[in-house]
Amino acid sequence: MTDQGPGADKNSNRQEVFISPTGAPMNVVQMAEGPQPQDFEVSLESLNQWQIAWRRFKRHRLAVVGTGIFGVMILLAIFGPIIWPYDRLALKPVTHSGGNPPGWMQNPRTLADPFGTDNGGRSVFILTVNGARLSMLIGIGTTVIAVTIGVVVGSFAGFFGGRIDGLLMRFVDFMLTIPFLFVILVMARFFGAGDPIVLTLIFGLLFWPGLARLVRALFLSLREQDFVQAARAVGVSDTRITFRHILPNALGPIIVSATLLVASAIVTEAFVSFLNFGLKATDLSWGNALASSQQYQIVGNWWWAFFPGMAIALTVTAINFMGDGLRDALDPRSRE
């Protein structure tokens, strides 16, 4: 359209104005240049260290699967004995020496006794589910004790150095020279007396030296960083620098080592109980299930040992997958 008022000179400058489909006015120059780019608001999301680690962890598929399996095992350990309680006195007749085979071996459509029965006719499935509680408690309790001692010893040795470092590390070296399995068997026999709490304390007091060496190495590398020197310059105490500034930056390798300690403690408990040096025969654990079944394997009773053993193998494999994913996720040198 032509924008020309009454009485205007015919030779005066005129500007052609058009209306765009959106209703906005456009001149000839804008039409010649083509459609104008639209303005978009760009917002940047700031992620902290743990959010970045979670994003990396989700990309590790085996770690996610392992976390799911370990979570299921934890739920079974908590709620399994409530849903499927184990009654040691509830004996049933058996048709096979050492127990009945799984029901699906005789009738694929049956759901009765999916893991078979023991020599007293009790369900191996219920035995496996109830045994998860003690095995998990020993594994997690051992890790808590070992991580606490290892972090305290390693952090003080790595931060202060000098005589403190030399004294603590010589004690750690002494602990590492002790024959590990022999000491566990002896201490479990004379001090454990079948008590799961005492057995957990024994494991925790013997599992920490390797973690202490790892923490010491981390502190030796971190104490020379600029943020530590700045904290010292403003008068921050050594204890605060150790546990509030350096330790959070060393949590990645510590968490990875802690997950692997859980797996090691579960396997060690099964090993000690299998040799009848661990828990009482009346206590339910995966290791005790293996120990009780060994005399019947010679007559072909494979299911009594197979399913608790597979529970141990599945749990340890899941924990190792978790540790692998955490190692990649918490590595500051890895890229998005």
C-alpha cells in the first residue's frame, strides 16, 4: 500500500510498507533480505560434580544393570524374611537323598519349590532369600568399619607426612604382611564363636590397610594443590583442611574401593562359613547354605549349593559392575 498524505508532493520520498503474515510491518529492504532470524533465549544449566558423575554413570549400561541387581538383593535381604519366613523345624518328607530336586524339573508348569528342597524338605528358595540378610549385613558392616579406619589413618599419614606418615605406614605394612586368610580363620574360631557382629568386626579390622594406602596417596597429591595452600594462608586449621577441603576431592576412588570391599566381605564370609569357621549352623547365610550342602553333593544334590552360590556370584558381579561405572563416572579426567 502507499503511505501518502493529502497535499504531499508527488516527487517526495515514499516508503512502501507491507504487512507480514504475522501482522508485523515489513519494508521493501526486509523483504529482499528474506525472512529475519528469530531471537531465542538460551539458558545454560550449571551442573555440580555429582550431577555430572550421575550423567556419566547412567551411560554405563552394565553399571546401571548391576545397580538394579544389587538393589533387588538389598530389598530381598530386608523384606524377604518377612514375606517368606524360614522355619527350621518345618520338616517335610523327601524322595531324593539329600532333598527333592526343583519342581520344574519334573513338571515344567509347577511353581512349587523352584530351587528344590534340602535334606529336611525345606525350600532352598526360602533358605537363599533368608540367607541374604546376614550376608549383606556382614558385607556392608565390614565396609563401614574398614572405610572409617582406612580414611582416618590414610588421611593423617598423607596430610601431615614426616614421622606421623612413617609410623602409620610401617604399621600398615605390618598389617599387610600378615597371612590374611589364616588370621581370619584363627580369629573367627577363637573370637567369633559364630557371632555375626564379632565376625564383622574381625573383617573390618583386617580389610582397611589397602584402603589406607590409597587414601594416603590421594592426600599426598592433593595437599600441594593451590586451594590447600590458600586455605593455609587464611589460617584454616589442619583438621578442617583435611576433612572439609581435601577429603571431598578424594571421595571418588574411596567410593569405588568401598563398593569392592562389600563384594570381598561377602565372598570371605562364604569362604569362612564353608570351612565351618564362621557363623553358627543355625544362622542363615549364603556361606552357611553352602557349608550345609557339601556332604550331599556327592549323592547328586547339586541344587542346594547351586542357588546360594549363584546368589553370591550374581551379587559380587553386580557390585563389580557398579564399581566399574563409579570409577568412570567419578574420574575428573573423563570427558562428557
